[in-house]
Amino acid sequence: MAQPDRTRDAERTRAEIIEVATREFADNGYTGARVDEIAAKMSTTKRMIYYYFGNKEQLYVEVLEHAYAGIRAIERGLDVEHLDPVEAIRQLAELTFDHHESHPDFIRLVSIENIHRAEHISRSTVLSGLANPALDVLARILDRGREAGVFRDGVDPLDVHMVISSYCVFRIANRHTFNAIFKRDMLDPARRGHHRQLLGDLVVDYLTAG
Amino acid sequence: MAQPDRTRDAERTRAEIIEVATREFADNGYTGARVDEIAAKMSTTKRMIYYYFGNKEQLYVEVLEHAYAGIRAIERGLDVEHLDPVEAIRQLAELTFDHHESHPDFIRLVSIENIHRAEHISRSTVLSGLANPALDVLARILDRGREAGVFRDGVDPLDVHMVISSYCVFRIANRHTFNAIFKRDMLDPARRGHHRQLLGDLVVDYLTAG
DNA sequence: GAATTAACGTACCAGATAGTTAGTAAGCGC
DNA sequence: GCGCTTACTAACTATCTGGTACGTTAATTC
């Protein structure tokens, strides 16, 4: 694959390694990913991986950091202040739903990292404890909803985030075993609208019950 | 570890291999698991793994089959026919909650199998399409609830199962990244009762919402 | 109690895999 | 246009790892 007459460009080479490595790690897990395979799919050589990243583990950590950075950027673009609380929480949930569906590689990396008990994230100063912008937005919505008398009292934003995340992550992360056992593809486009609405109903019904 | 003077017992040897292999695969993933490591933790030798299972992949498949068999056995013991629908659905959810919490290795194996796109489960004639007894129980509860006029119409049992599963699986499977980022241990015993009730409220509020 | 078979152990191998050694050349400052 | 740094390449190696060849012994059969 390597083209001997390409111009020199450190940033581009680095970016290409991250991009190819992201796919390889997401596809095969940390242990299953092959440094030689990443190299074969690049337009440069394996030596460059070690030149820029030192070793396989550091490459994996930077793949994770890059993936999380992309997510956070999208979350920061969230704007639901102008909506009433019920509509705002529904939009927040649906944004998470859409986002996870369109970033399966990210979900896979998170699953892989959990198999490794988040040891790499915990060691990464960039990632460990990195605040989630969506959580602040969520807290604001819950406050407004409670003040307006439509949401129940004493709801922890992080609990609501957990409920939304679990639903959206499960659809993507456990798609294959779920399909193998129940013969239903959770990502079937024909059921997408229904699943999206179900999530909104679930959260809103819980928050407004009582 | 091998004791030369132990008596011969094919069943016991087989069972011990499955037991040790379950831990190794759950801890390290399929690719990360080491056949030599499994052997080192047994009271017999690596040769026996190949004697009984042929290769690493077949051993992994039988580990999965054994793990699913244990789950199904517990589910078959479910008896909520005598309870009113609201209480029955709450108990079903809480049973899933309790079960997943006390079988983290099973959840890890499922995560690992999803990283591999369920290729092993799909190939296993024992596992592929294996019906879930809990799903029939769930369908019955929903029917009774609808007949009694307390549950909403047109609810798909598999959707409800998905909601319950996602919540219970997420708590265990994504515990580590969640804790690394939000500094909250989802398995903290102090929050266990709260999380358990939250799940029941979530499902009941959705089903009874008007 | 000899023959047979199932259960087990030792020692080893071939290929895979993360990481390295040693060297080349493009571009930049002067 | 010379020297130096940074980007880059090819070829190699030590070690790990799934798997096997071959031999041995306990139990079972007749």
C-alpha cells in the first residue's frame, strides 16, 4: 500500500493511523487487533505506528481519546433551552438515540474498554473524569420541569442519563446476540421510529408520573 | 497444578475445564484468553482441553452454551401467575435486575460475543434461536394487565424485555467506563435499592401511562 | 489376567505478533 | 548548497501461542 513518492506530512500520517486503527480496534477488540493489519491498511509502514505512538497500547488510548472527543463536540452543540421541558427531554433522548445509532464504532470501543475494566480510560488524563456536557443540559431541563410542576421531585440527572444511555447503547452493543436469540434486528429501519418514540415515552412517562 | 495420582473422571475433568475457561474468557475476551493460562489453572494439562474440545473456539462455544443453560434454568423457575399484573411485572424486572447483578461473568461473555458479532452463538445449534422462557411469562403478564384495564394497548412483550434488559445489562456491562467518566459506581450497594425501584417505576409508569 | 479402550501427561513445533535495528531522504534554516 | 532535523522505509528478531506427536496408565471387558 505504501507509496514511496508521497510528500511528507506528519499530521496527515498520524491522522491516518488513528483512523485505520479505530476501525481495527473496534472490529477486533484490543487483543484481537493486529498492528500488522493496521499497517497493511495504511499508506505508510508499521514503523510509523511506533514512531508516533510508541506501542500498541498507547495507540489504543489515543484512538479512545479521539473517539470521545468527537462525541463531546456533538454534545456541546445541543440547544434545547427554548423548548418546554417535556419536549426538551424528548429531544435530548432522541439525539442520544440518533447519535449512538450513527456511531457504532464508538459503542464498540466502549464495550471493548469495559471488558478491560476501563483501565486505559482511567490512565488517560485526557479522558478520566472528562465532564459530559449533555449532563448539564439534562440537569437544567429537569430543574425547569420541576419548577413548572410537570416533573416529579428528587430525580437525579445522572439516573436519567443512565436510563437513556442504557437503552441507546443496548440497541447497538447487544444487537447481535439479541438477534441470534430472538430473531429480531433491533436496528431494522422499519422499527426505528417506533423504538425512538418508545424511548421518549419511557422517560417522559416516568418523569411525569405521579 | 497437575496431580499425577488423581483418579480418572471424564465428567469432572470436562466440568473443571469449562469452569476455568469461563473465567478466563470472561476476564480476557476470546482473543485475549490464553489456552496455556486455562491449563495452568486446572488440575490437569492443556492436552486435555484439546482431547475434550478439539480447539480453542469449540471450548469457547461450549462455555457460552453452559453459561446460557444456567440462565435459562433460573428463568424457568419464574412464577408470578398469582400476582396482580403491576406487581408481577415489577417482580419480573427485579428478578432480571438481581440475576444480572449476581452473574457478571455471563454479562461479560455476552458483551464479548457481541464484539464478535454473535458468530459463535449463531453457529451453535444449541443456542441459536433458543427460546427465552421469561418472554412467555412477560407476554402473559401484559395480556392480563390489558384485560384488567391497567396496562396500555399494543405493547410488544419483546420491547418491554428490551427495556428491562438494557437497563440491567448496562449497569453491569458499562460499569467501568461509567465510573471512570462520572465517578459513580453503578454497583454501589448503597444505591442498589434505589436503582432497583427506579427500574420498576420506569416500566410500570410506561405501561400504566394514560 | 490378557486385551482393549478411554483418560491422561510430556515435550515439542510452526506460525504469528509486538516491537526493533539500522539506514534513507525530504525539507528547512542559514 | 550545506548541515541538520524530522519523516519515513525495509528487514529483522525474540517471544508468545494455538496446536500436536507420541507415549503412558487406569479402568473395563471377556
